[in-house]
Amino acid sequence: MATSKNDLVSISEASEALKVSIDTIRRWEKKGLIKATRDETGHRYFNRKELSQLQEKTQGKGDVGYKILKRKSPTKFKVVELFAGCGGLALGMEHAGLKCELLVEIDKKAAETLKTNRPKWNVIADDIANVDFTNIKADVVAGGFPCQAFSYAGKRMGFEDTRGTLFFEFARAVKEINPKVVLGENVKGLEKHDNGRTLTTMLGVLDELGYKVAYKVLRAQYLDVPQKRERLVIIGVRKDLNFEILYPKEKNYTVSIGEALKDVPPSEGQVYTEKKRKIMKLIPQGGYWKDLPDALQREYMGASYFLGGGKTGMARRLSNDEPSLTLTCNPAQKQTERCHPIETRPLQVREYARIQSFPDSWKFSGSTASQYKQIGNAVPVNLGYHIGSAIVAMLEKDFKNSNFLNL
Ligand SMILES: C[S@@+](CC[C@H](N)C(=O)[O-])C[C@H]1O[C@@H](n2cnc3c(N)ncnc32)[C@H](O)[C@@H]1O
């Protein structure tokens, strides 16, 4: 969605319009609940609509309990899951009532995770480039293709020109299966990747294959996931069907880590060195390196101490009463530390899984590092459920359903 200049307000205008203090807006920004854009002179501006949505949410029901969402009965609709990973999106789709007809995943450990948890799923543990989809029938083709640049050589890229990329393999599966609905999932950064050309090409290729397409950035923290995580979601519908495109509507509440980690079973996890533990012990909930005494800040940050930017992910301890910051492939990376809110240690594997809304019964294969990676790469299961539910409503032609946004 494009932002016009009129949508932007200064911090004092925002404070006046919303009747909240400047400090409150600063706090929202520090917590990552809202992002400011800066002009050439370094002044901060906020998006008016986002601010009022946020205010509505903070005045809404606030934090609600953690639950894994599931439709009561299955539907007749079938989905093919490409780049399936450890099954976050696939399980979310299943919870929304879709049947997983076929899954493709190159990583042996992630594929083993899928097979262990769902022995009846048809999992192909291979490079997607080796898979022939011509005899597959499904209502939906879904997949989070890894983002790669296209090499343009000055021309507009069509389907055949994207050959050699993973997006091409995704598009080839769409061409061969010809489903009613296509779902592409990616990082938010895809919107700006190569100045927007990568996304424009992808949307153009899906259009060429006969799909009406839309995209939207979904924020998991407002869709029953105890984590701030943004994903760009492309939905395409076959042009001959006259379907409307539906997206999940954000809720006016969030789920905190404290709720999500209640009674979490103990599990494997990375450990800090004694030196790191001593540093992290000094950080309060929601705090980061700036909460250390100056001498320790200098020691811990090294050269980064003198560089600009907030670096709010460094030496970060999560806060029990908020959704988690985005999980990455490792909970103890220097730039994106994810220390447990109360204990002085990195989040454990099962805690990672809860924050991604995987049920405790979902087992992950491979080493601890591989498990963190599989979970960190996944679409949160509840986000998958909400997207899947929107797709089911589309397939059922329930276009006026007020649970969904009609784009
Ligand atoms: C972002 S992850 C997908 C996460 C998944 N959607 C989920 O919700 O759990 C991308 C996956 O694509 C897989 N992948 C990368 N290249 C592939 C290829 N050539 N063929 C099949 N899978 C591939 C990776 O191993 C990784 O698991």
C-alpha cells in the first residue's frame, strides 16, 4: 500500500491527534510496535493510519491467552506445499481444513520432521527442480520460495526468463498444476528488493500464467502469534473463476510471551559462555546493551559501540508481557539476541516452537542447530491458519465474510 505525504505526521502532531504523550509514542517505537520514517534532516514522521490502528489495539482487549487455532472439520480442498520446511505453513493450512496433497523440501532433516509428524503426507525430499507436477491435482499451490534477484539485461522478464531461479520452479509448479488459488509467502523485504523490480516481475509472471494477483504484508503479532513477525503474502486467483481475493483481518489484541510459555516442557537449547552469561544477567526484561554500565557496553559492543543506529537486538532480553521479537535461525546471534525473559539463557527449542505456535506434539528432527533453523525459518502455524482460512473462504465463494479483508 503506498503512503502519501499527507499520511505522515510529526511526533507532536501524532501526540495531539491521539491524545497520548510523546513519551508513549517513543515507547511504542522503541518496542518496535511502530516504525518512524526520517526525512533528510533526521526528523521522525509516523503513519497516521498505523498510529490510530495501534492505539485501537493497545486500548482493545490487550493481551489474550495463547491457543493454537484449528477448524473443527476438514474441507474437501487440497494444497501442494513447496519449500515446505518443517511444516509451519503446511500445518497451519491443515488446521484451516485443507488437505496437504504433496510437499516438497530439499533439506533432509526438515523433510524428516514432516514425515515423522505426518507419516501419511506425501513428502518429496528433493530439489524442486527435479519434481514433475504435471499429474498433480490441487486447489491451492503454496510456497515460500527463497528470494533471489533476476538478471534483467534491460528487458521485461516473462515466465521463461526467470528460469534458473527458485521462483521459476514455483511458477512452473503453478503452470503444471493450474490450481484455483496460488499463495506465495516471503520476507517483507521482497517489496523493496532490487527497487521493487523483483516483486513486480513475480506478479507479472503470475499474471502471464492466468492469475489475478494481490499482495499484502501481514503482521503475525495481530494474528494470534506471540511474535512480531512480518511476512509478505501474495495471493493469486485463476482469472476464469471470478474469485475475489481475501486476506485475514488483524485482531485488536496481541499474545504475550508470558502467555505462550506457560508450562512449556523443558527441551534442548544453546547455552551461553560464562562471560556472556555474566553480561546478560545485568539486562532487565525488554532491555538491551544500553542497559549495561558504560564500561561493559564498550567491552561487549567493541567497534559497534561507536557506530550509529540503535542496535536494539544486541544483548536483548525479551519481555514477558509482550510478543517476542522476530525469531531467527539461532537464538544467540550477536545482532539478534533472544534471551529468555526471566532466566539467563537463550530460548530453548520448545520455547522457539511455542512462539511460532507449533503444538508441543510437533517433533523436530536433526541437531539442536538444525531444529532452531527449521523453526526460525517457518511461517507461524497460526498465521498459516489465518491465511488458510481466508483461502477456504475464497474457495467456498464466501466473499462477504466479515472475518476477512476483501482486496
Ligand atoms: C523459508 S523456508 C520455508 C518454511 C516453510 N514454509 C514453513 O512454514 O515451515 C524455505 C525452505 O525452502 C527449502 N528449499 C530451498 N531450496 C530448495 C529447493 N531447490 N527445492 C526444495 N526446497 C528448497 C529450504 O530448505 C527451506 O526449508
